[in-house]
Amino acid sequence: MKPLLNRPQIYTDESVEGYMYRLAQANHREVSELELKYPTLNSEERDQFLVNLINLSRQNFSDANLLYNYRINRLTLPQWKENLYTRFCPKCLDKSAYHRIMWCLTHHTYCVTHLVYLVDCCPRCDTKTTIIDTVKGVCRCEYRLSLSNTESIDIESGFLTNEGEFKLVQSPFLMLKLTPTEQIKAIQRLLYCLLTKTSLEKLELSRKEIDLLAYGYYSDIKMLHFYLNFVRDLLKDWPS
Ligand SMILES: [Zn+2]
Ligand SMILES: [Zn+2]
């Protein structure tokens, strides 16, 4: 497989999925014309896909750039794969239009660089933003996504490190027994139970919303952020 003529450099925090579009765009092609077969659950296919993409782009990237791997752990937004939906940080987009892998992770409710809530739709036409929109920097209605309003988070409520890693809940029991990924899942599970099985919050949830909450996703990002903290605080006092 011959390398493509134009080979943009991949960023360390860029998703391979977003990079494919950037690579295609730089070569005035569609992704479907790049002869890349996006992997299924099969790990051989995944390895082959990465080898082909490395051949085409001559870039060094690893499994860590592949959103697909986070999907296996059920950490991705529920509809990113079917519809390529993503969240984004307008300030990051203003600096550079490429897709940051963390934007597609459910528990990433805010940008760790700018400490603002992520946004998931166009403020002008209300269409859900896709990975391709972030690579282009504009919505399908031509609105420049970097112009979207941002809202700062309360710094105390941040639960991600500057690198975007999940800060472990400081409970002796949880820290000893659960990996960070397991902790995230436990928090998401408890969040699901609190919002769907108790009367803590009088939410009118549709069947679909209840299903999505099982994956730790709620469409109101500020509320999701609030509840992730709420559940973390509950778990901090878990008896050891
Ligand atoms: Zn940002
Ligand atoms: Zn729009």
C-alpha cells in the first residue's frame, strides 16, 4: 500500500477516527476511497487496519489513539459509532480543528485544558455535532463551531487530571479493588440506579434515555457532570 501524497501529522490526543477524515480531506478524497476497512470486534482486523493506516499516512500512532478500544470498555458515547456523534470544546477547536479522542468518552463532561463544559450540538441549528464537523470546524449549517458559547466549570468539581485521566475516588476499598476503568463503570452504574430507580430527581425519562443512562450518558451535560460528582462523593465514604 503506497503512502498518500499529503500526510498531516497526527496529534497525540487525536482520535484515529478523526484523523482518517483529516487524512482524506488533505488528499481531496472521501474516507471510503482510502481502502481502509474499519475494524469490528476482531483484534486481527484492528491490527490490520492500523497497519494499513500507518502505511498510508506514515504516522506513528498506537492503540491509545483508537476510539474503538475505548468502545470495548464501554466508555464511549453511545452513538459515536453509528452516527459519529461527538462532544467538543469550542476553545480547543479555535486553536486547531481536529478531533480529540477524549471528546467521545462519556465521562468527559468538560475540557481539561480550558475547564469549560463540552458542547454536543450546534448553537445555531441544534444539530448534533459529528467527528467530521469538528475536523471541518464548521457545522453543516456553516456555523463556525469555535464560536459556540462556553461555560466554565466550578474548578472544585473537576474529576479529571490535566492529562484527562480519571482521578480515583479516595476510598481505601475502591482504590484497592477497582481499576480506574472499573471505578468509572461503578460510578456510571450507581448514577443509573439513582436516576432511574429512585425519586432523587423527578426526571421524566423515556425508554431510550433510560437505556443510554446505563452507558453513563445523559444528554444534559451539566447535570451529568453534577451527578458524576455526587456519586463520587457517595462512594468516597464506602466502608473499607
Ligand atoms: Zn478546550
Ligand atoms: Zn448548525
